[in-house]
Amino acid sequence: MHAVKRALENEGVRTPKGGEFWNTIYLRKRILDDVYKPHTIVEVNALVEEGLMAAEVASRLETGLCYGIWWYNRRRITHKQVSESGSGERRYRRTTKTEKKPRSEWIAVPVLDAGIPREWVDAARHTVLSHRQTSKRGRRYWELSGGLLRCPGCGCAMTSATTVQGERHWNYYRCHKRAAHGARSCPQKKTLRAEPLEDSVWQAVSNLLTNPERLRVGLEELIVQEQSTIHGDPHKQTEALANMLENVACKRRRYQDMAAEGLVGFDELRSRLAELDDVRITTERELESLRRHRDHIAELEHDGRIMEQYAGLIPAELESLAPEERHRVYRLLRLQVVPGQDGNVEMTGVIGAANSICQSQTTSA
């Protein structure tokens, strides 16, 4: 995020209010804002709030176009006047309280598409949401930190540690949980030498990058695994769930009309509406689950295209990559590293779709 901030400032791009300096928190919010994410007609119809205007809004959407979503009614703002006594007279002041409403109360408003490709938005969101700061302790870049290296004892992320003896620095990875909470929290008492472990992992990754076919097969296996969690055609399921939400909205309006005409009592109306709300909530959850699976597959395919650029490098160029670039490659590969008690290192992700095991030359202390 800081690199994006600096790039915008160096290029002279002004903030929306004309400022010179950008804020990383603002940039992160814009990346996660559904206004900039294109949604299909089916997705928009599923998100539009139920009510009398839902059918009218849906009828105005043009088939074949995508729309962003602006969320209305996200916050509850309460104003209150309180009294204060002092110096013999009573004074009043106005207070404001802002709280975030449950997502179920948000109202989706379709807006014009921002023109940003869906895969760009998904890739940016994945980078932001999965990012964890890498360690720079000991004046070095710890390329396996930030959640990539997991403790074999408890599964917690391993963190960096440096021991100084005179002018010599000894760099280790250790279990964060055990370091923070003591020996009872994790049975993994050994620390791992950083340099041999990092070299071992990079050697295995380099071998993968110099074998594009194996890289392609690993990526395809991950995509197949993700697709296997969905039974049937996801597009047909999405349409069916969207139609179900539309039917629920229609039934809700009919019940409200019947209550207005005195055909049903308010007790029965509340009971019927509660049943419809249960169906709506369940359907929305299933629809959101399908959407997450589809977005994840799109992210894998996008990252696979980026990995092809690294796969085109010759071994000498791979060997010269800086630790920061290696860390970026690990992120693209969805790499998770778990060192074993026997000196082996198990890696999962694109490289470990077939549970690849590499022999490590690490030493423990």
C-alpha cells in the first residue's frame, strides 16, 4: 500500500479533495469498495434490497452490462442533547454517536460500472486481505515470515529471532505462540536456522519455476480442488438462487398487500415474513459462498498468468532475485511451509498440489 501511495504522489496524482499526499487507509477502502467491482445482472438482482422498488430497479438494468454496488444504510447515526451543570447554570451540548449496522440491513444501490476488469479487482483484494507484514528484524528481509512458515507443533505462524554474539548475528525462525505464551502453549521448542531453511525452500520453488509444465499442472490441480467443492454448474446454481430470492421478495410484497387489505392478521403476517426471512438469509449465504468460490478461482487463474513471467526466467536470473521478490513469488504460489521434525520441509499451495517434500539442510537450536 505504501508503494502505491508513493507511486501516486511521484506521478503527481491528486487526491479526490485535491490533496498532495495519499492515505493508505483510504486506498485500502477503495480497493474493497464494491463501487469499483463489476457485478453481473444476476449478482445485482440478488443484492438489490427487497421492497416495493426492487422490481423497478431491476427493470432499469441493461442486459449484458455490469454495475458497481454502492451500499446505503450502512451506519446508524444518533444525535443526543445532554446537559452539563456548572458555575451555577445548566448548559447543553449536542453529541453524535455512529455505529455500523449489520450487513443484512444494508441496501444495495446499482451504479455505473467503473470500467475496472473484474480480475484486477479480485487480485487487488486478495493481496490486501491476505497481506501480513514481513519481518525486517536483524537488518534483513525474512522472506518466509508474514504467515508463510507455520509451526509444526501448533500450526501458528513462525516469527523471526536474532541472536547477537559479538559481531556475529544468528538468525532463526521460532514459534510465535510459544515465544509469547510459554512452553505449555506449544510443544515445538526448537528454533530453525533462517538461511539454510530459506535456501532450501527457494531451491524447491526454483525447480518448479524452471518446469512450466509442472507449474501448470499444480495450478490446475488447485483450481480443480476449488471447483470440486461446488456440486453442479455454478452458473446455473447462481441463477437458481437469484430466482429464489426474487420469488421471496414477490411473496413478501404479496403478504404485505394482503395485510393492507385486511385479508390476513398482523400476527400471521409476522409469522409469514419471519419464514421468508429465514429462506432469504439461507439463500444469500449460499449465493455468497458460490461467489467466493468463483472469485477464488479467478484469483488463481490471474496469479497463474503472473507466474508465467517468472517461469520464463533462466536459472541464473531466478538465483539473483532479491528476498522481496522471492516473497512475492511465494505469495503468488499460495505457499505454506511446515518444517518436519525429521529435517524435511512440507510445502503446500501450487508447488504442493501433489504434497511436494524437499530435504532441508536446516539446523535447529
